[in-house]
Amino acid sequence: MKLNENISKEDRKMLNGIFWRSFTVFASRAGATKAHAPGFIYSITPALNRYYKDDPEGRREAMMRHTTWYNITQNVGTFVMGLVASMEKKNAQEKDFDAESIVALKTSLMGPLSGIGDSIFWGVIRVIAAGVGISLAAQGSILGPILFLLIYNIPSILTRYYLTYMGFSLGSSFIEKIYANGSMKILNKAASTLGLLMIGSMTASMVKFESKLSVPIAGGKPILIQTYLDQLFKGLIPLSITLLCYWLLSKKVNVNWILLGVLVLAIILGLLGVV
């Protein structure tokens, strides 16, 4: 099914306006009770202006409706914006439409969509982009930061665009369908598994520890401690350091203190000749 099927030229122009405005959502915040509601209202203003053009009071009520708390992973939040635009269109056309259902549905989608968005974009794509970017940057290549931005932002921007149209075209039935057939659980599980695989791969390839300690042997080559560490468990020290940092993060230790601690430890071990 084409996303722009049965969508008029005026509606496509409106949806494109919502898409471009969606990049400003997280630029505004109205405290803990409203979060990014101002940015959401600004993003869907093209829809409100279009459907309530001849109804100033209806437009005012619509804007008041969306002053409620809003916070969704921005990469997938445009689905809700398209959905809200579709429901506001129905509300403007049908006098008996339940306007409260617009806010109720928007609120109910925040958790599930953020779970998917965080898993895919923060847990998978960003990790892949960082892995590629850091590897190239460590070699002194300018492609490092460039590829990081491209790998992360191209899928993000495309997702934003198509979800805007998908939300408007499919409406509320989309979420109900993917919950009913179990696709939501499968998608979450797949994203989480891939994220763990990427983190494990990055730990093995990017966290380095090579000990210089050795046991001297009279008349022979010294025995390198690192050789026995590798035989015992390849990557044991890097894995231990990673798990220690993870444990400290779970205990709410500030990440800056963890970074400083790792830096100080590396300097001390270097001065002692351990690494």
C-alpha cells in the first residue's frame, strides 16, 4: 500500500510541513509537567491551521488539548504526529467525534513507540554508527565522523518522513494490528538481541588491554603474562573492565567519574609498566 494513496495534494503539503517541523520538538521543553508539548504543538500546527481554518474556536480547543505532557523518541514520534493530524481531521469534520480520544491515544503510544525507537535507534543504529566512526577516526580518517553522522541520520530521517505519512494513512488500526499479531514483541526482541550483539562485538574489538609484565627465565625467553591471560580467557581484562563500568552505571555513578577513573587507572598502570 502506497503511503500517499488517497492523500490530497494539500494534505501532502501539510504532512511535509509536519515532517520538517518535527526536528524542532526537542528544542523546547516546558518543565516536568508538559515536557515537549510546545514542540509537538508547533509540529502539528500545519494540520490545525488546515482543518480548523474556518473554526477559530475549534483550533483553540485543539491547541489546548495538546498542551499535555509529550515525550517520545524523536525518530519515531512523527507516527503520532501523522496519527493526530488524521484524528484532528475527523474531529473537524464529524461533530460527534470524541476529541478526548486524540489525547488518550497519543498518550498511550508514548511508551510502546519509545521502547521501539530507543531499542532500534539508540541501542542498535547509534552503536553501529559509533563503532564504524570510532574505528575510522582512531586511524586518523576524516571519514570517521562523516560516516557516523550518515549511518545514524539517514535511517533516522527516512523513518521520520515515512512514519509521518504512515500515521496519517493507517490511523489507529496500525498499532492494534501489530499488537494483535505479535509483531510488536518480535520487533522489540530482535532489536534488543541485535543491540547486545553489537555491544559485545564493540567490547571485544575496541576495549584493549595488553600487559607487558613477564617472568624472566635464565637462559631463555621471558614468559609473557599476556600469553597466559589469553589462554585462560581471551579478552578477560577488557570484558572485566566493561562489566565494572556497567555495574558502576547501574549504581548511578556519574559517567564523568567513571571516565576519569579509567583514565587515571590507565596512567598508573602505564607508569608501573603493567601495560
